Amino acid sequence: MPARQQLQTGSVLDGFTIGEKIHAGGMASLWRVTKPGIDMPIVMKVPTILDGEDATIIVGFEMEAMILPRLSGVHVPKTVAVKSIAQQPYVVMEYVQGTNLLKLLDEAPLEPEHVAQIGAKIAAALVDLHRQNVLHLDIKPSNIMLRDSGEAALIDFGLSRHMLLPDLLEEEFHVPMGTGPYISPEQVLHNRTDPRSDIFSLGVLLYHFATKVRPWGIPKFNRGLRARLWRDPVPPRKINPAIPPWLQEVILRCLEPQALNRYPTAAQLLFDLQHPDEVRLTERATRLEQSGFWTTMKRRFRSAALDTEQVQQISERPVTTAPIVLAAVDLSEGMEALAAALRREAARVLHFVPGARLACVNVLKLNRIGLNYSRDEQGRNIHVTRLVELKEWARPLGLGVGDVTFHVLESPDPGASLIEFAKSNNVDQILICARGNSNLRRYLGSTSTKVVAEAPCTVTVVRLPAAANEISEELEALEQAGTP
Amino acid sequence: MRIGFLSDIHSNREALDACLAQAERQRVDRFVILGDLVGYGADPVYVVDKIMELQATRDAIVLLGNHDAAAISGKIENMNQYAREAILWTHDELEKQQIEFLKSLRSSYEEEDRLYVHSDATAPDQWRYITDAAGAERSLRATLKRLTFCGHVHRPQLYHMAPLKPAVAFKPQAGTPIPLVGNRKWLAVQGAVGQPRDENPAASWGVFDTDQNEFTYLRVSYDIETAAGKIHAAHLPQILAARLYIGR
Ligand SMILES: Nc1ncnc2c1ncn2[C@@H]1O[C@H](COP(=O)(O)OP(=O)(O)O)[C@@H](O)[C@H]1O
Ligand SMILES: [Mg+2]
């Protein structure tokens, strides 16, 4: 291996002028650097390689060097340059302007709304990361930056896993890889293939921010890590009664020892954090005590039987993809047949994808000028009426609470508000009706046309089969519109 | 430079042509043929001629496989019944010039940090299969080269081994470039061009980009009907045609 240059402020490496050292950790040091032609602020991360050549540090660096350049978007730092271990190893990336989440930890416990807001930002970052086939596997405050622009950016991919690339850390299996307080049960058991591990760690983080207490403390030895396999944490509301039941529900669901009992996807977690009223409350929400002695002993006994091989087998199962499906329900009169067709389509989609979640959305169209929308003739709140009608619409689907949510949006532009909802809730598929198969309507523009054109996801347009007379009507209309 | 790796063509003309066409789209500069040009399939003459041409015009490196060796020597003791029948048939089909070409092939080749071989590198002439991490480790320990490219098992699979660590297997996904990062050895087992056995009937091959240090496994569908039809027409064992459809 060629001799490595000792970095110091003022020296130049591959055209990068080394500036201030902003971090010196056991694994890596970070330097502000500049290079002519690069306008954004950038940092160079250099692994701390001492004489011993610690294999874990080298492999961690290789993983980060492999994964970072393959990631894009606002939730990660932009990669500028990567130099391999064979030469002088470093990664140069965007300097994320904002606050490291570790700084905020001093202020814990935070207001529950603030905790939920931070949680939503991190969940949004995880949605983006998982979509790019990467699991972070070391989610903790110091590895998260809150950008000045508002989004959370994830840093430090030294323990991460790219699902389409070999896991270079796989053979380092004699120690669980992660950070003591945050590591998920399956990581303790050497499974590095489950996106729900990141959801668990985020749960630990939210618990900590909401209570100022870590759910399993700071485990000193590997043995101490196993407690999370069988010991449930003290319910957060017992420590901080200001936490609302719905937030306790969300946090404890993230912290379920079995990944199967957690949120299936970061998008579903984000959904709940953004719609507190729609969170399905279970026994978790109101729990005020940890499980009793016998329950705990039973779980402990069972967890002792779990070995690495079993966990490996579980992880062979395909990664869960529980999607969020949006049904845009038009409740206006005369649309009953279409609404029923939409419901049939929803039933079909939900039947084929286990774990899917249905968001029923109705847009209350506002006139830009007249704001007298909030009460109808009978003085009942239209908003509430619509909610009731939405629930009525969905009833025949027989969905359990938590598998279906209801939303009445108010907007002068239904198409735009549906698209906005789909974007901010990471909707995977939109089901929407189109009135008649009319080309004339297409010229005039319709909500479904707009949604099809601009939605961030798959859109299924539901139509009623056109009767013969409608087709001839349409042809006539076309002729009148002057199209051959 | 982008090097295309083709292994286990097995006299399948349609599969070879499909891979070569995709190789043009993939901007492949050079080819390495990892052995078993013939055997099983019905177009041995076409395939050998095509590879001879690639060697003459595109500087291809061509290695010997066990079926090629058997087709030259007639030694078929170690083969199953279907393979034997196909080899005897192949031997009759080949003309002197194709036999001479197969005779000229070597069983392993090294360049830069790479080793090319048909099977396990511990003893290239023994034709041992690499089917698991232990087998990969044995082969990787037998070479000083950082990268090994081989075929023989008809199933694409990647192995990597860090210093002082056991080898680890990875199931690659076609079309995803994989960085073969330094500080460890890599063994890229190619799938078969002409007789895939990983339950995916599409022809299998791969590209290594020396500048990016990335390897990409690739799959391409080809005209199985025609290839299988010729096997029937040549009165070769029916099963050799049937297995092409199911990739087993
Ligand atoms: N791209 C970045 N932009 C801004 N700050 C960063 C960036 N990367 C790292 N940091 C800061 O440096 C600290 C350590 O970086 P990290 O990548 O987590 O290294 P380590 O492996 O030592 O934990 C982070 O907690 C963060 O405060
Ligand atoms: Mg860190």
C-alpha cells in the first residue's frame, strides 16, 4: 500500500484544499475542504486507519464509499469524489448545512408535537433511502442532520447495506453491528436485511426525545443487547404523561421486538406521524406498565431459543412492500355507479397485496371567492358529512381499523390537492374515477387527466364501460369539436 | 475497457448470437470465452467458427472446458449419458479445423489482476464445480490474483473473501453493476450462455468494466424454439431441448 499523506489544514490532496477539521472520531475524521469549480460547501471524510489496519474500519469505509455515490436526493449528502483504500482513502461529500440531531438531545424531553415532527422528517428520509434499496442500520441522533431547509439528511453509511450489492460486513458476524442503545433485535441476531430495523432504531430515537430516557439504557456488553428481544420498555407515558396515547402507540409499535409487529414500511410510519387522528390505538396506546414477571420470563425463554440460523431463514423471505393505496372517491350525486366500480377496483388491489393500506380521500371543492362552505343548509358541517359518507363508501370493503383511513381535503383544485396528498404521504398507487370516456372532456381537462399526468406514482383510472349510445354521442361531440 | 465474459455456450447458436448482439449494445471492447463452447446443443460448428472469428478479429481470449476436452479426446467416462451422446455426436460434426482450434485452447489464463478459468482454479484440468462458499474459498486461495472469472456450474453467483476471513456468497441481480472493491478477492461465476440452470431460461453472461472496477451480470432472452428444434432434428436426447425452456 502506498504511503498515505498526513492531512493537515492547508495541505492539498487531489486538488482539494484541506480546511478546518470538524470531527475526529474513532472511526473517521472530517475536514472542510474546497476545490476550484465546486461551489457548494464540501467535507472530506477520512477513515482513521492506524498501524493495526482495523478491518472493521476499512470495511465500513468501503461500504460507505460503495453506497454513498449510488444515493441521490435531499435526504443524503451529495457525493463529490471517492478514493479507494488502495490509494489514499477518502469520501468527499456535500457539507450538510443544518443541525446535527445530537445537539437537540440536550433539550429532551421535547414537546410531543415536536417529537412527531422530527420523527416524520426522519421517516421521510428512510422512505427515500429504502426506495433506493439501502438500509441505514445505524440510525441515531449523531447520524442525522436537520437541514436548514427543513428536511432530515442521513449521514454515515459505514454500517449500511445495499440490497443489490454484496454485504462486505457479512463475514464480520462475530459481533452485532450497530450502536448499543439503538440496535434492532434482528441486528443483535446478525440479520442485516430488514428495512424494519431502521424503523426500530427510529423508535428508540423518538422514545429518547419524548422522555429523555433510553428504552434499554446504554448496554455495556453484547449480552445486554439481548434484553430488547424479550423486555418491553417502560411505556413512555409513564415517564412523560404529556405524551398523547397516539404517539405512545406509534413509538411502541416501532419498538416491537418482532419486525412483523412493527410498521411494515417507513411510509406507513410517516403516514401515522402525519395523521395522528387516524392512528389505530391498541393496547399499546394506553399501557402504563411493563409486562409482568411471568410474561417476561416466557418471552426470555423463547428468545433464548432463537439462533442465528433461524433468523437468517426468516430474512430469506421477501422484504415486505405494504403499499399505501389512495382511493379518490367522488361522492357527488349521480356518481354512485362509478363509486361502486372504484370500490370493486380497491377490493381487487387490496386482495392481491397483503399489508396494503387504503387512504380514502374526498376533495371538497372550494370556490376561490365564496368561502361560505363550512355549513350546509341543515347547518351540519359538510366536512363531517363527507367523512361519514366516505366511511359508508368503504364499509363494504370490510377493512379493519388501521388498514383504512379517511381524509376530506378542501381545495379549489381537486387534482392538485390529490397530487399533493400522494406526494406528502408517499402513496404507491392512486385509484381515481373518470366520468365517461369522453374525448371532449379530455380537451377540457379533468381531475383524472391532471392526476394521471402529474402523480408521483402509479395511477389506475376507473371507468364504467361505455354504452353504445354514449359512444355515438362522443363521436358526435368529437365531430363538433372539429376533429377528424 | 469493458470485457465481456461468455461461458458454457454449449453449441447454442441462438443464445450466443443474442449475447453478442447485447454485447454490442453494452459497448464491450473485448471478449473472454470461459470454456465449454460445445456439447449439448446442435450448432457446434457455427459456435466454434464464431469464436475463432472473435479470437482473430477481436483479440478474444478463449479457454478450454471439459466438454471441449471430451470432444477432442473422446474421453467421456466422467460424463452422464446425455452429455456422452451429445459429445459423440459433436465429435462427428466437427471438422479438422474446429478440432485443431479446440486443441489449441489453454485451461487458464492470467492478465493484470485477473484469472480466467473454466472451473475451480485449484486444478483447472480436474473440472471441479464451485457450488458454495467453501468451494469458492478453495479456488480463491489457489490464486494470488484479486479477481477470478469462471463458469462450469451454469448458475451465476458471486463470492468475495476478505483477508483472513471465510468466503461469502452473494446472489447477483442482473443489470446491477457491482463494485469489486479492493482489499478482498472476488470470484465471479458466470451463468451459462447456452444452457442456464438457475430456473431462468434467458442466456446469461457478464461484463467487467476495468475503469470502474465494476462487474455486471446480464441476461438476454433468445429464440429457444429454434435452438430446441435443432436439438430434436439432430436426434440428440430430448431432455437437452426441454431443459432450455425451463432453465434447469
Ligand atoms: N456531510 C456532512 N455534512 C455536515 N456534517 C457532517 C457530514 N458528515 C458528517 N458530519 C458531522 O460529523 C460527525 C461524524 O460524521 P460520521 O460520518 O457520523 O462519522 P463517524 O463514523 O465518526 O461517526 C457527524 O455526527 C456530523 O456532525
Ligand atoms: Mg456517526
